[in-house]
Amino acid sequence: MAKLVKVKEPVRIRTKKLANGNESIYLDLYKDGDRVYEFLKLYLIPEKSKVDKEVNRKTLELANAIKAKRIVELQNNEHGFKANTTRSKVNLIKFVLYLADEQLAKSGNKRSYYYTLHSLAKHLDAYAGSKITFAKVNTEFVKGFIVYLRTATNFNYENSKKKPKDEILSQNTQYNLYKKFAWVICKAMQADILVVNPLSKLDNSDKPKPEEGQREFLTIEEIKRLMMTPCKDDMLKRSFLFCCLVGLRYSDVKHLLWNDLRKDNNGETILRLRIVKSKRYEDFPVSREALKWLPEERGADEDFIFSLGKNDNSNRKLKKWCTSAGITKKISFHCSRHTAATLNLSLGNPIEVVSKLLGHTKISTTQIYAKIVDENKKVAVRKQDGIFD
């Protein structure tokens, strides 16, 4: 994989020592070709206690927020998205690619927004040409783009030997491209490039829908089989089985701290943590069965409970472990969350309770698992057919 080029920051936070021992925070930036210093009237104090450290942390947090705002302002000027320009003349595709670069600079991850936004730019070019401006982006334009996506060629397979060159976009890819396009429109409105959202007049029936994908999960018997099967990575085994019982995502279990384990008013063990995806704090009750899969030695409060690598690497190890256990299902680490949902529903827990256990914001998400459980019940009953013939 090619190394990512480190993006040079156009704005830097610097400090100046004052006579009273404090440090004045200022920004060092280049504006219109000149070096400019902006003093923020924010100050770091000597750290003599935990309170002092917390005060400085919040001060730096505010300084970084101001820095981020200045970077966006400078980039908007550089790319022609100035307040005094005619907004509607901004090139749509250039704006999409600008957002792609901005997201890459923030995350350093091309697999996030970057690749999908580049794909979106290609399809917008194929649909409307490279010179399309926001002046042309109205509701009819969006409807036409949605129709185009239904029969569009998947550019990812142009040089692929695995699939034919005329492979059309899958339903989920159409949906993902539309969602990113909607995100671009929101960004354009925030930048005052658009005044009216062209998507607001679309009927829900016009919008691309995702496929109802198969949510793979493990049965109780399969979980038992994994418990009995050795895994070369003991930490992976413990964390996966823990998540099968608790329902955490990989991003959350990877960053789980010993300090996140608490006791509630009844003396029951709970996890209180900030969910990476939703940014909300949630409480997760932990059963005694789940507690068995914690590492045998407890670390310090601020230590990670499970030492895990990248998700892709963990999934490769997980696949080998499942194969050793005789499980042929296509299992990824996220299947542990699906397993927790179906397990709790199979045990007779009300769907409203399971929804809260998993931190779902919509009960409709949990209902997908309820359908799976209902279908499994039907399959179980069908096994009675003909046994007395």
C-alpha cells in the first residue's frame, strides 16, 4: 500500500512565555502570502495539580477548534469558495474532490470518505460533464442522477479480471453514492454555495434504498464450539466472545478501559463508555458469563482491557479460528454484535429491552434481528414435519 503523504499544516499553534509564568497561545499562519500571528487571548497556566491540567486541556481544546476553523477559512479561499464569489458558479466536481482531500487530511484514511467521494466525482462527470456548476443542481438534476445510477457501470471493475467491465452498480453502491452526494449538498449549504436543498423535495420513493443484507450470526452451539476451540490470539478470542455476549462494536471494545467497568446501585457490573460511532455515552450491563472472558489479570484503570490490532488483521485471525472450530459461515468481528442481538431475542427478552442493550437509536434496527429469530423458529418447527409418517 502506498504511503500517505503527510499534509503540511497551514496553521500552527504556538505559545509565548509570559513574565508571570503563563504561556500565551497564538496561531502562526500564512494569509495572502504573508506570515500572520493571531493571539487568541488564551493562556496555559503552570500545572501544579490535576485541576490545572484539566484547565489547560480545555484551553488547548478551544485553541485547536479555532485553529481548525482558520484552516477551513484558508482552504475555502485557496479553492475559490470565498464569501464574495458567485456561489452558484462553483464547480460541483471540484468541490467534491476538495471535500475528499479535506477528509483525507483529517483522517489519513483513504478507505473512509476519500475513495467514495472520488467515485462520486467520476459518476457526476459521466452524468453531467466535468464543467457542471451548482447553478444546475436542482431537484430535477438529482432525480436524473438517481436514474443514471441505476444503470451506471461500476468503474471499480474497469481493470479487474474478477468481474466483467460492464458490471453495473449494486443497489448498496447506488445507495452509498447517493448518501455521499447528500452529504456534499449539506456541505455546500454550510458554505453558502446553495441556498435551497434540492433533495428536500424528493419523495422517499425516489431515493435509492439499501439492500436488506444478510446479518450473519452464531448460534449457541457455535459459540460453545468456539469456546472449546483454541485460538492462537487469546486476546482476540476473549474479546470476540465478550462481544458476542455484550454486543459492542470492534471500535468500542478495542478502546475499552478497565476504568469503564463500574458497579451500579445494585452491585451489578456495567460498562459505561462513550460510543465511537454515535459519540454518546451508553451503559451496557455485563453478565457473569461475559465477565469470564475478561483477561485474567486486571490492568491499571487507564489501561486497555483488550490489546487488539487493526480490524482487518483481527478478521483474518477470526476466520482461521472459526474454520478450526468447523464453522463455515462468513464471520467477521462485527458478527459478534449480530450474535448478541439474536441471542438475547432467542432467550425471550423483549425487543424494546434488546434495542436498549445494543444502543440502537431506532427499534426498526432491532426488528431486523427479530425477523431472523422468527424465521429460525419456523425452521425449527418444520423439522417436525414427517417424523411420524
